[in-house]
Amino acid sequence: YQDGKVAWSASANKGEVESRESIIHLRDNVVLHRPATKTDNAITLKTSELHIYSKNAFAETPAKVNITSGNSQIDAVGMRLYLEEGRMEFLSSVRTRFDATN
């Protein structure tokens, strides 16, 4: 938890940090995960590259992305993630499978 909110965790095969700008570049087998809360399912995001701007609580990728939450799934090319707002924006080729029972 960070400031009373559930923290996201990230892993990748390769990573680089630009400390002056607080930017984290992750590449190859990138996984971003937010655990489940009392009201929301866990979210797992998989992509080949992700750029995290920690000062702005923002992350983005131009690459293909797969997101799962419960039994629902989203596939897209390009994504912007606004961490503070809990909002995702998908840029193109979006396909969704939604399980209304969750």
C-alpha cells in the first residue's frame, strides 16, 4: 500500500532507470500487477515494453498489451495508464472479452 492505495508491482527481463527524470524503462516480458482489493479484482498487464513515469503516476507502451482482471481480458496495441485515476486508455486494435459474472 502506498498512501492508503494498493501499490502496483512490476517485473521485466531488462530495465533501465533515468534517475533525474524518475522514468523507468522496462523491456522483454514486462508484467505489471495490482493485487485485488475488497471491491476490485486483481489486474495483470503483460507487454514487451513499458515506460513508467513515477513522478506523474503514469505509464505507457506503444507495444501490444494484454490485460486480465478476473475472467475479463483486453488486448490492444498501445496503452496509457493513469495510476492515480485508475484509468487506462487503449490506442488501437482493441479487443475485449468481458465476463459479466465477476
